[in-house]
Amino acid sequence: MRQAITGVVLAGGEGRRMGGADKGLQPFAGRALTAVVLERLRPQVDRLVISANRNLDAYRAFGCPVITDTTPGHAGPLAGLQAAFAGTDTPLLLSAPCDSPCLPPDLAHRLLAALQAGAGGLAVPRSGGRVHRAFCLARRELAPCLDAFLAAGGRRLGAWHAEVQAIEVDFDDLPAAFDNINTLAELASGAATTPPLPAGEAA
């Protein structure tokens, strides 16, 4: 029987490259970026939460629990993952950044298959020679390790992934699935729509 997965949408950043705008609330194809990412994650997981640090009522309006960082100082995506570990109880967490609206519809399935086949506790996607570290499927057993890493001042995803020996999973067949939107100009010039979800997987 498959272990339960909580999906966490990481929307707690400062939006520096968007002039301080709250990235997860910016419109994309007629909806907020966070809403699009939630739609693509929902068929893949058992429950959803949002990691955010401002405009909390706006994020609660998406109908999911909202968690905030416990590590101070805008510690980045790892702080969002830490808060998700603390605020949920499923054996597995699947993280996805709010600025990647085309994420694969089989992301959880493929990362979980890699975890089950290997000995590691964390799997991340790789495509085009690049590892997309803000996306990961992590076992709950890694929570104490992450707490210690952050308490020691660690912030870089790559450094923590190296510490826990993350498994890299090939997604070369979906080269654009992990494209992210960093600026308002990219948002304005981006695709008008996201790829459709496969039949039977729509939210």
C-alpha cells in the first residue's frame, strides 16, 4: 500500500526579482500561480498545504492549511520544508515551488518509484543536466537532519541534498516541466496556458 504524501507549495519567498511582489499570488493564465500549482499537485498527493510568510489570508482562500517558517530570517525553501514537516504527519512530503506552473503530472509517482528502488530518503528531478532542487519527495525521517542543518546556519538546497545523498531522477522527457517564473516580465511573456492534465487527473 502506498504511503500517504502531503504536497507543499513553497510560496514563502521575498519575491526580490519581482520587485518584492508576492510571487505566489501573481496571475498566470487567469489564475494565481499558486492555484495553478495546487491544481497540478492535487491528483498526485493525499493532502495539500501552502508554505507562506505574508498575505496569509489570501493564501488560506485557496482552501488549504497555510504554514509559516519557524526558522527566522527568510531562510529559503528549506525553511518551508521544515515547517511542512512540523505541521503535517504523513510519511512523505512532496515540495513544489509556486513559480513552476507546468510541473509534471506524474512527479510524485516517478520520485516515489526512485525512493522505493533506492536506499535514500529524498528524491529530486533532473532534466537537461540540471537538478531542480526545490522539487523533492522526502521521507519524514529526514526532519531531524533538516532541523540540525538549518540550526547550524545551512541554507543551500544543494548542500543539504548532498548531506542526505539525494537520489536524482531523470525527467529529460519533460524538458520544460520545471521552467520557473522569476520576474514580472517573464510572467507577462510566459505561456498563456499550462499543459492539460491527463484524462482522469483533473482536480
